[in-house]
Amino acid sequence: MQILSINDIVKATGGKVICGSDKGQIHAITTDSRQADKGVLFIPLKGERADGHDYILSALDKGAVSISEREIDSDKTVIKVVDTRLALGDIARYYKVKHPVPTISITGSVGKTTTKDLVYAVIAEKYKTHKTPNNFNNDIGVPLTVFGIEKEHEAAVIEMGMNHFGEIAYLAGIVNPDIAIITNIGMSHIENLGSQEGIFKAKMEITENFTNANTLIVNGDDKFLGNISDTPYKLVKFGMSDTNDVYAKDIENKGLSGMDFTVVHPDGEFRCSLKQPGEHNIYNALASVCAGLNMGLAEFEIARGIENCVYTSSRLEISEHNGMEIINDCYNSSPDSVRAALKVMTNTLKSRRVAVLGDILEMGEYAKDAHFDLGKTVKDMGINFLITAGSNAKYIADGAKSSGMENVVSYTTTDELVSDINNLVKPDDCILVKASHGMEFYKVTEAIKAI
């Protein structure tokens, strides 16, 4: 983080120094009091289980400066604000204006993080680039990501997630992206947004402040995004169809080792090698191609970035253990991403395909039917053995059984499944592990690797 003064914090938040000095500098910002130290600004947030305000005095004792919604009696510097969570965003917005770099923001229902990894890998071939760490894509993670922009950075790639209306608009107002990418419109968070039309509307909030100086990159094969036209900003569409501005052809499927394909764009074409399996990842790669072209990269730089991309863990992460092929895709889940992962399994050379699937959360009234339909997909994809855990995942099992699948086992909880995993998998299995993050399916992956 580049240095901010106490007065910068006051100016950014509209706050007031209520104790201590208004002199001094901030070289780091944290929401964790355990990381408090001299020159660190502690931002106490109210959570479901704890209120960071209870740790302000502890942070001050370590030499930190703090903001607060409460009155604090101390000789250390405290800045009073109306809302500490909003203040975090206000400081990040101020910081981004003070330290601007060309910024690419990414949102969408599925594939955000993989696309972020690919875009970063491409852009970093030419520019010193900062990117969202891990899954820091909400109203806390995005500001913390912004603070990571250092003096040497020439570009930033920032992921944005949401589950309610207004969230993308808020995050875009902090980041002020030059280029935005929307990967697709699926059913993630449909419980809160009501319909796919609602999801589309929420994702498009990323363009609210766009002018003719901005670029929106979208999946042109998506039934919602593909219909965007006549925009006041530059619009670039990618996909498999040659009706898109950038598209893929001559795809060579290398199984679980990845995919090779030719990129066709307005000024030519070139070959790419993608280490991630699955046609859906070609879409993610094409988004990075569009970003690279718009940032002035050469074809060879884009191709090299895609080939050498390092991916965030737990997203189609393939490993071998005791003769088993494990596809760890348990960070998050949606109906579309489950189907894509199941399709990837068709490339295995192992003798038995085992799908271990858990609940897809935030589906609301769509949950039962969506899970049931996935069960039919499991059968259609030629999966040999289905294992489910969770109250909604049982409908995946029901759907599979209704389609004639016999080898199906269901558990009520993840822990019940984990306790029985030794009896379920065996050498020469290809095992897909996938569920929403809240199901804690990382326990399943760990249990399999412990066999």
C-alpha cells in the first residue's frame, strides 16, 4: 500500500478525529486487530459473531490508528465515522483516485476467478499488474484489493462478486474500471435476484458510469449478454460463434490436460494452448484475449500468458493420489458449473467416474427442480457412481434415480459423507468433488487424499 495521511483518511470518510493527533501516516489497512501495528489503520467491522469495535483499544495499544462508529476515550488517534464498512469503501475509492492505474474488472455468474487468473496472466506479460487475491471480491475484499496497488503497478485486474442488487454498482464506483468483463448470466444467487433477467440487470451495473472511453467485454454466446447492442461505450463480444468479434475455432481437446484452439480476431488469428480442461474454460480464455488486445498486447504475449497461467486452487484442480484422479472443484457451485465439471469428467481414462456433489446454495424456490435436473445430467454424462451430501443434493440423487441410475448414495451432511469416504472410493476412480463453499467440501477432498 502507498502511504496515506491521517488527513487523507478524514477527507475520504468525512470523519472527525475525536482523540489523539491528526498528524501521522498510514502504510497499511486491516480489518483484523491481530494485524494492528504502528502505521496501520484498523477498520472495525460489525459481523454476525463479533463486532470489531470491541478490539479497538487492543489495536490502539499496538500502535495502530483506528476509525470507529463509537466514542472512544484514548490518547491514540481515532477517527469517528458514521459507518465503518462504508468508510472502508470510501477510503478505497479515494486511494484509487489518488493512485490510478488502468483497471479491468470481472464479474459474471460462473468463471469469474478463472477468468481473473487468465486476464492477469495475459496482462502481466506486458505490464506490472496487481490482481484480486484469492476470492476477495465483495464489499470488504474489493477495497482491500485496491489498497494493494503499489507505485510500480501499471495495471490492475479486480474481480467483483454480488448476491443483491446494487452491489456491483457500489464496487464499480470504488474501482472505476476502464474495462469490464461479464463472463455469463447463470443462476447463481437467483434466490435474491428473482430471475436470470434480474441477474443480468445486476451484472450490468458494472457499466453505470461508462462513457465512450470504456470497454465492455461479454460472452456473445450467452442469451442475455449476446443481445446487448447500441451502447455508448465500446462493446466486444467473444464466443464460439463466428458472429462474435473474437471467437475460437479448430479446438483440439487434450482431455484433462487442457485444450488447444485458434483465436480469430478482427486483425488476424493465432493458436493458444490452455492447460485447464473443458470447453467452458475456452470462454474464460477468450475473455482474456479480448482484454489483452484492448490493452495493446501482441498475439504472442497473449498466447504465452494463457499457456503459463497459474490458477487459484479448488477450481478444476486435478491431482493424482493412490491411483485416483481427483478433480477438486469445491470452492463454489452453480447448475452451469456442475454441468461443465461433469462434462470434463468424460475425458478421463480411469475405469470409474465418481461424482461427489453437494448443495448449491442461494437457489430459493428453484432449488428442488435445479438439483433434480442435475441428477438427470449426471446419468446422461455417463457417471458410474453418484454420491451426494446435503438437503438439496438429495434431489440430485432423486433425479439420477428417476433416469435409471442405480449406483447412488446420499448423506445428510458433509461430515457424514467424510466419515464414510473410505468405503466409497477406490483406486482407478476419477472423482469429482463439487458443492457450494458453505458445504465445506474441502473436507471431502482432504479425506480422499488421506486414504
